[in-house]
Amino acid sequence: MIRELVKGLGTTLRYMFKRPVTVQYPEVKRPVRERFRGRHELKRFANGQERCIGCALCAAACPADAILVIPAENDPANPRSPGERYAAVYEINMLRCIFCGYCEDACPTNAIVLEHQYELSFYDRRAAIYTKEMLLVPPDKGHGEPPPILQQLNRQPSPPAKIDL
Amino acid sequence: MTTPTTDIATDRNVRPVSDNRRKILEATMKRFQYQGDALIEVLHKAQELYGFLSPELLSEVAQRLRLPPSRVYGVATFYHFFSLVPQGEHSCTVCLGTACYVRGAAHLLHDLETLSGVKAGHTSSDGRFSLLTARCLGACGIAPAVVLDGEVIGHADCSDLTARIQKLLGREE
Amino acid sequence: MSDVTLTIDGVQVTVPAGTNIVDAARQAGIAIPVFCYHPRLKPVGMCRMCLVQVGTPKVDPATRQPVLDANGQPVIAMMPKLQTACTTPVSPGMVVKTTTEEVRFAQRGILEFLLTSHPLDCPVCDKGGECPLQNLTMGWGPAVSRFDYNDKVHFEKPVKLGDLIYLDRERCILCGRCVRFQDEIADDPVLGFDNRGRNWMIISKSDPPFNSKFSGNTTDICPVGALTSSDFRFKARVWELQSKPVVCTLCPVGCNLTLDMRHDRLMRVMPRENAAVNDIWICDKGRYGHRFIEAPDRLTTPLVRRNGKLVPVSWDEALEVVADQLTLIRARHGGQALAGLAGPQLSNEDLYLFQKLLRELGSENIDTGIGGPAALPPDEIGGWLAPGPNTDLSKLGSGTVVLVIGADPEEEAPLYMLRLRGIAQRGGKLVVAGLRPTKLERSATQVVRYRPEGELAFVQGLLKAALEHSSRTATLERLAGWKELRAALERVSLNNLATACGLTVDGLNQLAKDFLTASQSLIVYGWEARSAGPALTEALAALMLLSGRTGTANNGIIALLPGGNSRGAIEMGVRPDAGPGYTPRKQRGLDANGIWDAAREGKVRAIWLAGVDPAAKLPVARAALEAAEFVIVQDLFLTASAEYADVVLPTASVAEREGTYTNAERRVQRSRQACAPVGESRPDWQIVAAVAQALAMVPIGGGRNGPIPVTTEAWSYMVAADVGNEIAAQVPGYAGITYAALAATGTGGSWGRQFDDAIYYDGTSYTNTEGVGLVLPALASKGTVNLTFTGKVTRFADERPMLLLEQVLAYDGDRHLRGSKLQSLIPRGYAAISADDAAKLNIHSGDRVRLISAAGEMVIPARVLADVPNGIILLPAGLADVMAAEIETGPRTRVNLAKVVTE
């Protein structure tokens, strides 16, 4: 019995001098992989215009029916996005989302990108619905470069982000 | 179905009373028994009389021939011959067909644009001079060809042409 | 026509001669892609998408016999070049190949070419998802383009063709479907092609632009996203929509609609195919005029007046107030102190229960509409003599005579204009008679234009001439008043009648003979004919009876009444003189005008308004509602009448409930629920049933006027179908018209939507899955016509020089049009006068004129219109700012016209 005890404590002793495998979350955060699919962001163009044109292809592609897009017509004098159409309402229900990334694939303008933020917890169901204001990046940030996976593979996004707006 | 009446007598297109062009146009339409098929002939006559087809004139022709205005507009804009804006008193048409182009018609046109201050296809602001282009006048043998007020000038060169134009406009010094 | 057998891709198919190859291939289940071809339009072969290889049997010139090969098969001579399948009619023995490499090469080429100038903006395009160009590119197009993307031509967009339609020039492939639709089907040739080459574009040069009541249909048949509806602009993607079948209640045609909903919100209105009613088209009023469903000012809770203010209450409270007050008034003053008016847009179920409850309470004071000086008695002729079962105007052509008298179908029932025009186009005889020109006249085979004094003469002349050609007077002899009418006709000479209406005796004779000898004959009349007085429509009824075919399919009278279910209202017995199914009542109640008078005299104490707003139009009604002790208003909105209401009950709109509607041809159609009712609103029939239930619970009983005869058991309807079944059982003529029977009435055509048929019809309209409705068995077919010839004509209080006629407009002040894109097309109030009359008084359009009649006077802007006859003033009484009741003395009014001179 003593032998087993010593054996066990020996293991403990041995690991005390090794680098720990765990991290002190949330004080320390482990970096995620480049291809990690976390919370969505709606990107902008370099001129600050929204990339999202409200085409709702992401909603059509979504297997979990987590996305709601209600489009509207741009004010020609002060357009929010290039072209005639923009998303007046853009909502993702994070409880429904399965982070499959189909929306990213479907997006013709690379507007929606699954970024690396993974801390998604809510006190109620309503809070799980992320609105456009929460998803849209600030005007001076995140101009929607091709998704990391494509950068890694040095490939152009598919479908080609060549649309007439 | 009710449509507002147009009072022909108050039409803006009518010049003073002495103007009998409208009567001639009316007679032309009458000769064709106001048939819609005669639209092109009527427009030809109108263009000949007025020099261009104003929107008022087009709607009146449409009304008289009982054709939809959109069709009359369509025909008038389809044919290059019809003009919807007033033409200058004098016109100079530079041929830009292949033969003329090879013989320097483009340079000629450019020089004329610079000298006259009128862009190709436009009329000078005083309404005296129009600079036009054509695809091929069928006078390739005398390229570059220019038509100045109906007169075909072969082997046109810039200085000669400028002098003629100045003469026409009565500005020879 | 004989049939032709041909071979398409090895499949033998037999089609009628004259069919084109595209249609023939479709019958064989072979898809030939098309853009410009549309089965309802004449083929033009503009887009070249339908190119196929065509060959015909080789004929020996010497013997005129087909040349046979070694196997005894005819040798086929293929045409040297590809042919357009849409413009090539089939011929016997023809061989068509649609899948050879040559054809594929051409199809790929055409699509590659079309796409060179088409923008890649499918993600923002409203057509995306139901776009023939997308579908055909997927099915037949090349995978890649050799075109340099940077050379793509860009235009400014969108171009506003009108308030309702936007044009995107880049997307347009110039197939001309829209231009041809406007020319051929709508008869509004307001679109055209402008310019040439790369600058070729669609233009509209009418005033106002794209001036057509059918413009929305061009967006349906546009094979790309070039023409889009301003109403649906960037609202939703088409794959998100759920399609709900309803029936349009805005006019008596009863077009089949599809409400496209996303998450219970109305996105757009589309036609639902019904060959016998609206085919695949709808008018713009139906397409754009359904925004009232989601108007922000819809009533959401019952309101009860407390201390002079309407306050929201629960249904239970409101119903209790209604039941208490009705019981109290009935106990004190008897059932005849109650009165009810219902609107003609309510469903049969609503109307049936409405009159049933009032009659159970002992009141016969029931009417449709709001009354007023121009109100006419219920139109019975259009019911007794309506066309019989299996009526289908879309099939009529040669051998048909249609007499349109005093009607403006374009404004009164827009889709009927297309139907009647179609009859004339297919070789039928279309006689349009009236006081003034209408758009339908342009399609007529004969136009009869008479002065007001000649209008009765025309119909009587026809009748007199017809009497000489027909001896089928057996039914007529039984009818009251016929002898007097006949005697009156014998007193006048045909010559005099002919002179009075501006025709010759021969002309009248010929027309009467044509009418009687045609294989189908129809009479259509509208407001103008009805306003002349019953004598006119009665003579038309006699004429119809003389044909001897009354009540059979495609033979009868179609009366264009205002409102979507006005025929249903008459048949459900919402009228003072007869119960459901034209059954006369022992005791006649008060009509709307009688109710107003009686209310002011204190004889009528409680007024129930269901879907009508008399206070907006009638000063007399305002006084009556003020005087009434208790007023119930049951409506979608807080109307002007609601100001006088003690209780306001919110009703569900047509989209929020089920119901059946009877159209002008007496076709009963079923409408389904598309979304949940707004707030706490309820369908009208439920409200009536709930009031009945509440009445049964009132403890005090009925006092000296007997106990309330309403029982909870008798009024326990659970669903609309329960009421529908009771109507089928109780209303004469409605036997067998149950919900189940209506649902089993087929699909009404074979068009379908693009999901069903990707190539051919593309988004034009939806398959009708809910049944096409049933035309009621004609009442006249049993020989029990019960009409009375009164011979009455509209009389005038005095003789003034001008005749004032109400003009029915499709886009008027109807509160159902609120919030719609049509608002900009609704004119401000005006009185239309002829150019000659205007010149005499020096009046120009926009000048204010004073109209003075025996009843009063009004000042209104004048509009000088070319096609108003001299001596006639047209007053669009339906407009919100035209208070016609102020000057009207009857359906027609004699007035003085004067210019208002302002210093």
C-alpha cells in the first residue's frame, strides 16, 4: 500500500518540474488555429463601406437557419454599402449557429468572416441573437481580407468577389 | 380612359403666325391619310422643315398618326438621320470611315474641334455651327472626305477647311 | 383544326396544326429554352435562344410524293441553318432536333453573348432565384466567358419607368416581352424601344409614365431582373417566401392572388393562375393595393366609449356592452329599432351571419353599402341571369357576341377588360355602347355612342328588334310588368328609337339578330348603365331571356357592381327586401337611406356598421349616427364613422382569415389565411357569432318584445367552414358549395411556377393549388326567374343644362389602398368636362368651378378631358375629397356649371 502511495506521489513530484499543459483561462488564453471558426464578423471595405450587400445568401446557405437578413435600399446620397442594396437587419442566433462556415463560403463579397472569438455565453436566449451592430467591425478596422484559410493556401476566395454593384 | 387634350394652337413649337411649316407637315400627314405606317416619311418631312425633331413635335405627330409616343420616339432615335436637338445653321460632317480614317480624318476632326471650339456631334453655343461625324460617306476615293453644308469636299486638309468654314460663318479676316 | 404529327428528338407528338415547335416540344416533355417567347404573346424570334434543327420530309417535285429511303422511311431534308422554334409552326412529318452539338453550340453562344452585357449582380437582384436567365445559364450556358470583364458596359440605374416599375438597363436583354404585353394584352402601348445598338433601351413616353393598370405583369414576365416592382424592391429573396393563396376583394372580378409572406409579413402579391378568372395576370390595384393588411393604423383591440373617449378593452367587455345594449334597445323599442350595414368586401360567411343575426333579432333593416343619393337598389338581374356553370371567358372567341353597355371595365373591374378584349381578339363580336369613350372601345368590333336621351332608346330598340326575331317569350310572359313593357315597346316605332340612339333600323336589327343567333351571348353592364334607372337593365334582362340560352355556360349577364363581394352580399341576403338566395321577405326593412332617416327620427336606435364608413361621405349619415343611441363599428381602421361609435370592433383583413367570395359571374372562390390576425382582431363572422353568443347569455331576456331568440348552440361555429357548410345547406343556389368541394376544383391551368417548369413560364404566376372555384348553377336555368319590370328611369328634380355622372375610378379613395404605392396615382378630386363646354365658359384644367344642383353646390377643380361628351360632367365620387352627396339628387344629377372667379 505504501508502495502505491509513493508511486503516485512520485508521479506528482515528477510533473511538478515539467511545464504545465493547462493554461490559466481566462487570465491566459490559448491561441487558436488560423482556421478556427469562431464568432462572425461583418467586414468593411477600405473606404469604410459595409461589405454586406444584404443578399441573404448566407441565410440561404445556413444549415441551422441561424441567420436573418432583411435588406433595404441604399440612400444614393449616403450609401452604407456599394450598390443599391444593404442589410437593414442582420442577425445571427448564436445558439443555433453550428459554426460550419457555410455562410462564409456563400458570401459573394467576403463580408462575413468567422473570426477567432469563441467566448459566447449568455444569460438568456434573447442575448444569444447577435445584431448587426454587434457583428459589424468598427469603420477603421478589419477590411475583410480573404479568410485566413484562403490566405494560407494563397487562393482567391470562391466564388470570385467580382460582382457588379 | 381619359386623356388630357393638347391645344395645338398653343403648342410651344409654333413659331409666329407667318410660320406655315405646320401646315405643310399637316398636308404631308393628310397625304398619307394619317396612317401609322407613314411615320418615317412624316418624320423626314418634319426634320426637313424644322431641322430637328422637338419632343413637342414628336408627341404631336404621335397624336395625329394615332401612334403611341414611345414608338414615335423609338423610331426617331433609331435612325441616325433624325436629330432630336437643334442643328447649327452650318454643318460640317467629317467621314470617319476606314479609308478616311487611314488618311488622317481623326487628326482632321481633332484639329477642327480645337479650331472651332465645338466637340464632335455638338453645335456651337451660338447655334451657328455643328461639327458631325459619319461612318462612311461612300467617297473613299477622295479620302479624307468632308461634307460642308451639303457640299462634298475631297482630300480635305485642315487649313483649307478652316478657311471655308470661316467664310461660311462670315468671319473671314 | 386538324392535328399534325411530328418527331422531336425521336419522340412522336401530335399537336393541333398551327402550334409552334416550342409548344409542341413542351407537350412531348422536351424543354426548348426561350427568353422572348411567351405563350400568351405573339412569337417574334428576337432572342434566338430557341434555335433548333428542323427538317421536313423530302418531296419528289415530279410526283408530289415523299421520297422514301431504302427502309421505306421518308427522307428528311434538314434545313441548312438552325430555325427559331418559337416562330416555326409544325408541319406533318417534321423532324426537330434540340440536343445536337450544333444546337448546343448555338445555345451556348447566345447565352455567352447575352451575358457579355448582363451585370453580375445576382446577389442584389430581386429576380435572383426565379430568374430564367439564371436557370437557362445553368442548364444550357457556357461555364466560362471569353468576354473581357472590363469591357462590360455600365449604365446608370435604376431608371424609373413609372411609380410602380423600375428598369435596370444593364440587366435588360431586350426580349420585348414587356412591350408586347402592353401592346397585345393590356392595350396600353406605353412602352417602346429607344435608340439602337448598345444604347437600345425600353422607354415609356406616356403621361404619367407607364400609364397602365396592368404594368405589374411586365415584372412577372420579364425573363431577367430588368423590370422590377417598386413594391417588392429589395424586400426579400424569393426563396424565403411562403406563398399563401387568397382571393382579391378589391373589385368584382375576384382574381386569384398569392400573398408571398416572409415570417408572417407580406412581401409581395403575385397572380395565381386561374384560366377562367384572371388567367396569369392581375391588375396593379390587386398587386400593389394590399398594403392595408400591414398598415400601422390597423385596429388591434376592441374599443368602448367611456366618458366620451374610446378606450381599449378586452373582447369580453366589448361583447358584453354590445349584447347588453342590443338587448336593451330591442326590449324597449323592438327589433325594428336595430339596423345593420355591411361592406361589399366582406366574405360570404361574414355577410350570411350578419344578416342572420339581425333577422333573428327581428330587424329587417339590413343593407349593403352606405346609401346616399346615388345609391341604387340591389342588382337582381346580374344574379338571376348570370352565366351558368363552366363559364370561361378565356375560351370564347368566334361565335360569341358580347354587349358591353354603360360600363368602363378598365376602371370598374380591370381584369374583365383583358377578358373581353381577348374575346374580340379571338374573333368574337364585341359591341361597346356607352355615353362616353372607354379604353375597351379600342378593341371593340362595333362602337355605339349615344347621347343621354338615346341610351334607353338603344336598349329598347334592340329589344324591339329582337322581339321580331325571337319567339322565346314564354319565360318573359310569366314575369310581372312584361305586358306593360311590351305594350310600351309597341307604341314606339323602331325608326324613332334608332334615330334617338344614332343607329339605323338595319343596324339595330342586325345587332339584335347577331345577339340572338350567336352561339354564346353575354351582356356586361356597369355603373353608367345602372345609373340610368332600372328600365335600362330590365330591357337588357328581357333581351337576354329572348336569346333562350340564359343560365347555360358562357351565356348571361355580368353586372359590374362596386366592391369585391357585392354579388355575394346580395345573395347572402344583406338587403332589406330579400333574404339569402333572393327569397323575398314578408316584411320589407329599411334600406341604407331609410336607416339614416329613421335614425334621425329616433325609430332606429342601434346601428351596426361592418366594413362600411358612411360618415366619411354622407352628411346625412353623420347626423344619423349622432342621433343613434348605440353605434357599433366593425372595421380594419379607426374610420370617420368610428368617431360616432360606442363600440369599435377590430376585424381581420382578407389575408388573416378564411372565407369564400362570389364574383360578378357568380363564381364562388375560396380564400385561405395567409398570416395571423393583427393584434386581437377577429374575422367578421367570428365577431358576429361572438355577439350572438353574448346575446344568448344576457340574463334579462327580451321584455315585451319577446325573449332573445338566439341560442348558444345554434351559434357555435368553430371554423369558417362551419358557416360555409351552413350556407351550402341553407342558401338557395349554394347547394354543394362546401369548402371541400371548392378545394377540389382543380388547378385552373398548366402554367405553374418556375419551380415546376424551369424553362417555359418562369415566374409568371403560381400554380393554383387551392381550386379555381365553382360557378353557381344559374338561377334562371330552372325557369324560375323572378324579376319585375318596373320601367323606372332616373328622374331629375329639375332641368339644368349639364348632366352629372359619377365616374368609377380603379384608384380612388378606397381606404384599402392606404399605404400602397398607388397613392401617388390617385388623383385629387376633380370634375371632368368636355373641351367644348370648357371653351364656352373659358375654363382651363385646374380652374375651380362651381357645380350647382337642386340639392346644393360644390366648388371643385375642373379637368378638361378630350373624351368627355359635351353636356356631361364626370365626377369621380370615390375620391376621398369629392363629397358627391352634397350635390347629388339621385344616381344622376342635373347641374349648372360656372367658373369660380377669384380676384
